[in-house]
Amino acid sequence: MFTTRPELAGTHGMVASTHWLASAAGMAVLEDDGNAFDAAVAAGFVLQVVEPHLNGPGGEVPALFATAADPRPRALCGQGPAPAGATIEHYRDELGLDLIPGTGLLATTVPGAWDGWLTLLRDHGTKTLREVLSYAIGYARGGCPIVPRISDTIGLVADMFRQHWRTSAERWLNADGSVPEPGSVVRNPVLADTWERLLSEAESVTGREAQIDAARRAWSQGFVAEAVEEFARIPHRDNSGRDHAGVLTAQDMAEFETTYEQPLTVDLPGGWTLAKFGIWSQGPALAQQLKLLEGLPVSYADGVPPVDVVHAAVEATKLAFADREAWYGDSADPGVLADLVSDEYAAQRRDLIGATASLDLRPGSPGGRTAELPAFVAESRGVGGLSDPSGVGIGEPTVLPNGESRGDTVHIDVVDRWGNMISATPSGGWLQSSPTIPELGFCLGSRAQMFWLEEGLPNSLVPGKRPRITLSPSLALRGGVPALAFGTPGGDQQDQWQLCFWLAHVHGGLDLQAAIDAPAWHSTAFPRSFYPREWEPGAVAVESRLGADTIAALGARGHLVEDNGPWSLGRLSAVSRDPESGLLKAAANPRGAQGYAAGR
């Protein structure tokens, strides 16, 4: 079967990510006797420089991992909560907002990426902070090539920068105010200086772990937190069309520390166990979809699924994501997750998958509970799309004004020769999320836009709670042994494109690269997690490589099909390990000519 690249195989180590420079940096660390966690941290910081439109230092990092010494999956939560001043009363009653803007300072949660990566490095890595950070500093100071989507993104927000976010204009536009061309070199010396100052404070103490903790404090209790609070007090334009100051303070940053969690684990046919983040995130949606599709005959003739598979998958997606709207969130009933992924509940919901497309949003009643949707959703305020008063159109990164998604966020998978494995989906703090903080060289994230400004919901805005993130790395075990790490950028599409990959690889028998190359699809028939929270009942986006007959058959079944072209959906990467032979494999997405795997 034709694949765009070979599935890589070796025994030393594998790195797969959304940018070739990050994969190269991670592989360099493995070659220098670092482990998978050292490599992931190095790659993660490089991605903040080379994909600044998709993540940055002011963002967050959730990761799932297993160590060679302990096969049990663990979750690293580098996602900061809502600040103490982020209350429904302030946003809705005092500021008159119905939705949290998708850009600007009101959408900021506590930055978690720095503390997340450093906590992982301290507890499970072997390298010093300088060793893993040196690659990113080198690209920030020396420069890296601008890929076309960076130019496209800057072009979309250039007027906003010129008129309202002057510090971002100075950082991202050319000296004459023009948009940098693809292939030109971008540098961020201010960010390099920030990292060097953090390293200087870290290296004022001795010992690898002590230095890492000193760098964490310099960020959360030192000059970074001070600069963040001072800048957040300055009102700036956001998606509401008005200027607002933020509510994030240095105290909020000082109180945040990365935590470890026990992930959700669900047993699946074939001896597989899937690990995902819990009910506060989008993660359980993949588990729910796979439970709904148990028993579905899956074939991939010539690498392409038949219409029956695509139809059933889309209908399962609608049911799982309707449940997401009703039940997921950091304030969720702690007992609801077990019911959502139970065999009994899946059997009940499976009966709702009919021969034709459903146009309704149908949350279920796990454990007999009564579903309550946000008023914005229940009243269908977002159906058909909403206008964006700011004219920015970038609640979700790299989503065009017509709603076409070109992917967001970044992703990294690493496995090493000892059996350490990690899947991480860093995001947030992208260059178009909020104005650049001039003293630091980066901007704050906008993940708080995922909260609802309505009391008493699982995903209501509450200080100290985490937003229901779409970031959704995956780790899978076979026979109780870590065997597969995978994930993708893509917002609400992440756990849909991962479903396409799972069906192709696990059920269809395609190798990692063939499964990533296989034609993908996703539904937009439920509210998006990003401002302005719109949706299109019955809509499904497909890659044309599904075939004209399949696309026509989906339309005949009532789906509102949009053909997005042959290579447009998904940015998956994956690594695997055979526990018996020790053979390591890796693959990465060819779409966009940017993601790469490396290994030997």
C-alpha cells in the first residue's frame, strides 16, 4: 500500500511531532543518552519557537506517560486554572458579556506550560534545564524559517496588531509593517533573553533538581509573574469589540503548581487499554466513541473505509460530543465518568445510531441523571455561526472566517529504548491569542474562552477550576504494557481524528503511517469549544480521498457533507513499542508538509 513516508522502525528511540525541527531536537537528546522525557521537553520548547501561531510559553501542556519502571499510565496536568478574579459576576454582570472572548486578556488562564515541562523534567528526566532548553534558545536567538501557516495567521490578524496590539505588531510584523513571507527567518531575541534570565537564576543554586525548582520559582514568583500582572492591567481589544483589562495576577501564578493525576483507562477489544485525561477535559470523548462502535465491522480496502464505517463513526461522534456538552467539566459530578464509559450506557446509546444522519443534539442520561445543557446551546444561539465584532476571527487558532479549520495546537510523541513513552499536546499562548508582553517576548493564552458564563454547569467559570480543554493526548496499552502513544492538534477535532486513526490502525490493520495517511473526517454538529461557539447540525467535513461514491452515499443518508480536499484534515503523529521484541516505530502527518518523525 502506498504511504507518503515510510513507517520508521528501530531500537534506539523515536520522536514524532508536528514540526521537523522539534523532532530533530528531540532525537538529538535521545542520541545524547537522554530519555523520552528529556527529549519531549526539548522538543516542546522548540515548538514554542517554530510554531508560535499554535503554542507559546504562556500556554499549557497536558501529557500522558508511562515509565520503563512502571507501566501504569499517568497524567501530567500542566493546565492552569481560572484566576481568582475570573468570576461569572465580573464577566457577565459587570462587563455585560454572554461569552468569554476568544482573544485578549479576559480569556487568560494561569500559564501552565513552563511549570508542566519543568516538573516532568525534574521528576522523570535526566538532563539539566540548560541542556534541554538550549535548542529552543538557539532558534529564538538565531532564527528559524517561517512556514506558510505562520504567515497566513499573521496576515489574518495584521490589522488588529497595527490598530490595537502594537506590541504584537512590533514583535511579528516586519519593520515596514508588512507580513513576513514564508521562508523568511523569524527571531525572538527577547524570548531568548527571558529564558537565559530564568537559567541564570536557576544556576545560582547547585544540583539538577534544585536548579529546575529555582527556575520554576523565578517564573511563578519572580520577574515573569511581575511582568505578567503589570501588563494584564492594561486594557486591550478582544473579540467583544471592546477593550478590557485582564484579571490574572502574580498571586495566581505563585499559587499554581503542576499536578499528576490518574487518567481514565478503558478496556477495549483486542487486549487494548486506552488512557485519556478525565472528565474535566475532552479526553473521555474518544473512549465513548470507541465504546459505541464496539462490534462494528471495520475494513480498509486500499486504505479507505467504506461508507458504513464513516456513517457509524460520525453518528457515534455526535452522541459522545453531545454528552461532552452536558456532562464534562472540572465541576462535573465525580461519579458520572464511570457511567459514561460503561458497557451498559454504551449499549443504550448505540441503539440511537440509525441508518440516516441525526440532526439533533442528544445528550444521554448516564446513571439516570437528567442532562442540562448551557442556555446558549439549549436555545441554539450558535447554530449557523455567529459574527465576530472584533474582526479578528481567531478564537480557535488558524480557523478561517468561513469556519474552515486548518489545525491548531502542536503534538509530540516519544518512546525510548528503555520503554519510557509519552504523548503530549502543548497549546495556548499562540501569537494571535493576546498582545505580546514586550519585556518577555511572549503572550498569554486564551483557554478560559471554553468556560460558560452560567452558574451550576460542569464547565461553568469558577476561580480555581480548569476549563474543559480540547487538548487530548492518548496512550494505549496492550496486554497491560504501554504500546502506543498518539495524538493530534485540532481543537474539537482532536478526538475525532484520533478515532479515524484508531479505526484504521487497530481495527483496519494499517501500519502507523498508513493509518495517519488514511482519509479523515469530522463532524461540526455540536458547539465548538472556541469563541463564538457556533455549530452546524448534520454537518460533516471529509477528505475527498474517501471517494466520490462514499461522499455521495453519506449525502444520501442525510449528512451535510463538505469536501475539504484530498489532504486537509488531521495532524496526527504516533510512536509505538513492541514489548516482546523491543522494536520501536513512528510516523507523522504529511498534511501541510511540516510534521515529521525521526528515529533509529
